[in-house]
Amino acid sequence: MAPAPESIDSEDIVGGIDTHTDTIHVAVITLLGREVADEQFPTTPAGYRAATDFLHQHGRIARVGIEGTSSYGAGIARTCAAAGLEVLEVLRPDKTVRRRQGKSDPIDAYHAARAVLSGRATSAPKDEKILGLRALHVARRSAVKARTATIHQIQQLLITAPDHVREKYRTLSIPRLVQALARCRPDRTDLVGGAVLRALKDLAHRHAFLDQQARDLEHDIQVVAESLNPGLLAAHGVGPDTAAQLLITAGANPDRLHNEASFAALCGTAPVPASSGRTQRHRLSRGGDRAANNALHRIALVRMSSHDPTRAYVQRQRDKGRSSREILRRLKRAIAREIFKYLTRTITVPAIDDLRPLRQAKNITLTQAAQHFNVWPAHISTLERGTRRDDTLATAYREWLTAA
């Protein structure tokens, strides 16, 4: 049973909050770890205000530990921050601790307070600015998954479709297949073929809708990511999706990233010793945020295929006899080091808005510009649109256009 509230206005206290969908449980302890009081409040604006008043009633609040500041605890974390309280994010208790001490809302709330008092909880809550980006990223990821499932369903239906349906559509590429099925006219008198075509047509319309939705969301993600960190999106190989994931992982809050090594560990790219006997080596880490690790993996693959300095680095490592996995681990570690700088420093991105108007004013086509610099037209197009960063080429391109 919780101790009765005491009046200790002259004493510093530490708060702990266990969060759920409908309720939060607030606990208060002294700087010596003595339990003072705990109480439950609803997850409403009035409940959040009552919770902060409850904390203030028991003394000067040193800091407050909250579980799930980016999920169930988002509302109370905002209220505490608005009230001028220092908020720290607390991880849920370890399973071994729960088996030994049991589990209840008061126990978890006191555990959150003790985690702050002992120094185990040191992370600041994720920045509010990242919430919109996370919402767009979740929506796009869901649309992409549903789009992939839809095309798989179309392909599976074609396998078992009647011969005249299967032979008509089986050789088409996915874009042409979706277009053809969306325009088809099922014969309703054909109880088998007509029904299959009707299902395929509806799936094709669904695929087209999801594809357009994913593109629109990607555009919105790019706009938000550019406003939050233009330097990150300008890095080679970093697209809207990968930039969004890295910003979400970092919380758009440099205070969460103590140093470059901590960010590497957060992304699962810190080298892990895997030596034995005469073999001295490191392996890929399997810990950390796997979504962030996947984002770094995709950046590495893009750079290995289209970034000349990276390709030269990979070749040097192969000449030393290192395996592909070892090279990829080293490359992801180097990329994490670079990304950390983008996340924690203000990177000035050279303006490229003048390139396309300047080219169009000179009546120069993308193909002509690409032939002059011996690159693909798509390379020039992405450079003009800002989706590919190449400062050296941008400078040379601008000088060539000005002199043309």
C-alpha cells in the first residue's frame, strides 16, 4: 500500500510515471530513495494537469522519469515539459527485475523514479518536431507494404487463372500489367474467367492507388526532412525514406547522441569482436535499432554502386583480402560517423535552385548537359532537383552553363 502523502515542500523529490492507454501512475521519492506517495490519473488534459500538481505538492521536483515518452507517455511528457520540469525517458524494467519484485503500476512508477535517481535514465525525450515525420513515415511504409502484397496477389491469381486470361497477361511487366488490368472489361457471363478478371481489375486499381499514395507521402516526407535537416538529405545515397528513419532514430535531438560511438551503437554498426585463437576479426553488430541499421545498409549499397570514392574504397579493401561482409561492416561504420555529423551539426548545403532555370534559359537539354559531363541525363536531373548531392559537379555545371 502506498505511503500517505507527506508535506516536504523544502525537500527535493524525484518523480516517476508509469504510462498506459487510459491511465498514468505517478510516484514520488526523495533523493535518499524513500517512497513518499503515488497516485493514478486519467490520460486527459485535466488528468495531466492534476498529475503535475500532485508532483508539486510534495516538494521541489528535481526531475521526472517517464516510460514511453514517444508513445503512451507523450501527453504527460509534453505537459511536464510545459510546466518547466526536466523530463527523462525511462526504459521498462528488466524481466529479471520484474520476476523478482513483481509488477504493478505503483511498482513500475517507483522503478521509473529510482532509475532517474540512480542515473540509469539519462536520455531526454524525443523532440516533438519528429512526430509529424514519424506519422508520414509510418503511413508510407504501410502503403508500400500493402502495394507489395497487392502485386503478389495479382501474380498468384494469374497463376491459377483460366488459360485465356493467363496467356494474355503473363508476359507483361508489372507497370504494364497493372495498367492493362485496370482497363480490362470482365465478361460477367463468364462465371470463372469474368470473376477472376474482376478481382484482378480491383487489385490493379488498389495497386495504382497505393502507388500514388506512396509517392505523395514520399514527397511530403522530403519536405519535412529538408526543413528539419537539409544537410542530411543532401548526403550521397540518402533519400527521403532513409533520412526520415535516421531522424526518427536520433529523435531530432542532439542531446540524445552523446558522441559518435554512441550513435554507431544505437544503429547497430559498432564493431563487435569475433576473434578466436589466431583469427583476429570483428563482425556486424546485431543490436541497436534495426530500422536505422537498414537505412545505413541501403545508403552503403547505393554508394557502392554509384559513388566513386566508395567504390575505390571497396576495391582497396578487396585487395587486402577482406570479405564482403567485413567491407560492408566497415563501410556502414564510416557512414554512421558521417551521419552523426549531419545530425549534430549545422551543415550548409550549396544552393542548386539556379541550375535548372539557367539551363532552360540557355535552351540546353538534359541530354546535352549529360553528354558534356559524360554522365547519365538522370544524374543531371537529380542534381538539379536536389535529390543527389555532388558539389564538385554542381560547381562545374554552373560554370559551364554561365559560359555557354
